[in-house]
Amino acid sequence: MSIQKYVSDVKLIGHQQQVVFDYLSNFENFSQYLNEGLFEKIAEQVPGIKISDFQSDRDSCRFSISGLGTADIRIVEREPHKTIKVEGSGSLPIGITFWIQLLPASEMQTKMRLTLHTDLNMMMKMMVGNKLEEGINQLAETIKNLPYE
């Protein structure tokens, strides 16, 4: 097993840094958005993957991924207005640690970058490495367009 690192492009979000941080650091904010079609969009982009049974509270969320198992994701650290650190567990065959980094670009804009560390064996790296690289940028684009309110 070896740790692989995937980093998104920097995205510019048209909201204040505090607003973005407050929204992203509460998983309850994602429930309605995810249930309003994001799962279908993921299924269109990654054939054979179906996400269901999404549940969340402020600090964690849990969902099922067809053919892989249940993912448990928990916010393990918050550095106010700058960083949100997330770790995954559950029955998935890969371990993940994920950072959302935020910096002010201007009074009403925030720069965001995602960093994903995964613990993959060589076979898993060959199977999903390219998808994770594409996926981190797609996730960053999705997060950029969330309804921050």
C-alpha cells in the first residue's frame, strides 16, 4: 500500500471566505443538494456507480456505493475559515484523507483547492488512479457551484 496524493485546480468561489467555510464545514448543508440530482450526475459520469442512502449530520455523512460498500466520512478538523479536514472509513477498499483549503481572493471571493490522500495498493492505483485525478477536479467544480446561502 502506498499513499497517493491528488490535488485539484484552484477554483474561485464568488462568496466571502467565512460564508464558504461555514457552508462546507456542515455536512447537513449537502443533504438537500445531493438528493436533488447530484447522485444522478455522478452516475452519468461514472457508469456502474450508484450512490444511495445518503444520511448526514453536522460532522459526518454516510452513503452506499454500489459494488463497493458503505462510505463513512467525518470532519476531523476545522481551522476556522481556512481548512476543513475530512477522513473516510467504512467498508470501502481505500482509505482517504481529504482537505478543503480556503484563502481570500478579495472581499467577496474565495480561492479553494482540494487535496486528497488515498491509501491504495498497486492494483487499486492502476484501476482508479486516473479516475481519482479527474474526480478531484470535478468535485472542486461542483463545490465551486454550490448554493452558498
